[in-house]
Amino acid sequence: MLDIAFHQAAGLHSFTPQSELRVVAVASQDNAGTGLETLWQICASLQRLGYPVVVLDGTAQETDEYPGLLHLLQQAPWNEGVSLNMGAMASSLAVIPAAKGLLRISREASRNETAPLPCLLPYFRTYGLIVLHAPAATLGPLLTHTATVPLVVMGDGSAGVLTSYKSLKQIAVHTGLPCMVAALLRGTTPAERRKTQHALMTLQDCAERHLGGPVRTTTIATQNPQDLQRLALQLLENAGTISESLTALPPSNLTAMPAHFVRSH
């Protein structure tokens, strides 16, 4: 009876903990097929672990025919009727086109000097995990206020090393965050394993020399379900969180960032 709120329920609500939403970031590559199938397998593993997953796909443009994040942001988040008609894109895994919406979030956060991701919470609070899948140049500004460790999937050959290094640099410039790099092993021959390990060592050397910090790497055999589950668990433990009470993290560089990569399971 002595609550100072406008009604008793509001007073009780002020004591309830704010919900948090985990965020995983996966840098897309110029070759759309590189690592994309692995991403869906990882998301399936996370859902089997009990985490409802929504993928905000920053490589797909929202349109009137295929609405996405931009359309959600244009609606009031407290409207319980807010939903997307995904049409033919609907599936057991929620994948939402988000290229324009993520760009809008970055611009508004930069203009208002606020954290970018908390605005997503009212729209996706019913999910357990958001997966941001976008080019590194898009991910960088979005992750400035999180402790999320982004995943970079390295493609084959020297081109894969160069593309991965470019992604590491773009993310480091904006956030100072280290990344985890996963090299996909298509076969099981010793020669292929040696080639993959050499590529990862080259990438690590470049990152330490030019970006000022170590990079966590792992090799994933795409035909091995245990490897895919291990990567899913690593991403889950390296996920950041967003909440309505999120406070800004100070910017830092790779050298000053304490190592917080998970070890192999």
C-alpha cells in the first residue's frame, strides 16, 4: 500500500531482474558459400542445447516481399502483435534479413553515442540467442559495447588467409576485440591437415605482428558432429549479453584485452 509507483504491480516489477539476451557474432565472407552451411549446423546444435536461436542476416537485404529487421524497427516494440510474415522463408530456424536494419542501428548509436545492441532486446526477448551474421565491417560498429568474441570462418588457400586477416583488422579497428578463427577441414588426409595448420599459423603470425595481439584458432572437420558441437559450445561461452541496463565498456586494444577465449571441450 505504500508503493510509490503509480500502481502496486509497477512497484513489484521494479524489483524483478532485467532479462538478458546472448549475442553471437559470425563474420560473413565475400564467398557466400564459405562457412554458410557450417553456420546453419552450429545454429541447429545451439537449438538442440535448448537455446531458441534467431539469425539476423546482414548479408540479406530487407524488401517488401521479404521483410526483415528494418520493418521490425519501424514498429513499436511494445506492440504484442509485432511479427514478420516470412512467407516462403519461414523455417524451424528463424533467419531474418537484416542488412538495412543493422546499418540503421549502427548509425543511430553513433549519432546518439549509445550502445547499439540493446534496442534489439524488446523485439527478440523471447529468444535465447541472437546470431549476428554480417560482414566484418558491419559487425565492428555493432560490437563496440559487448564482450562478444566474433567468429571468423577461414576459407581455403592464401585467399582465405587474406580475407580472414582483413576481417580481423576491421573488427579490431572498431572494437579492439580479438576473434576466434575456425578453419574448415573438408577432408581427413594428413596433407590437408598440415596445409590447414600452416594457413592458421600464417594468420596468427600476421595478427600478432600487425594487430598487436594473439588470435585463437581451431580446426573443424565439417563431417564430424562432435567438432561442430564443440564449436557451438565455444561460441556460446564466448557470447556477450545485451540487456536494457547495459553499460558501455571502455574501448581497448588487443594488447590490453585479457585473454578470455574458451579452451577446447
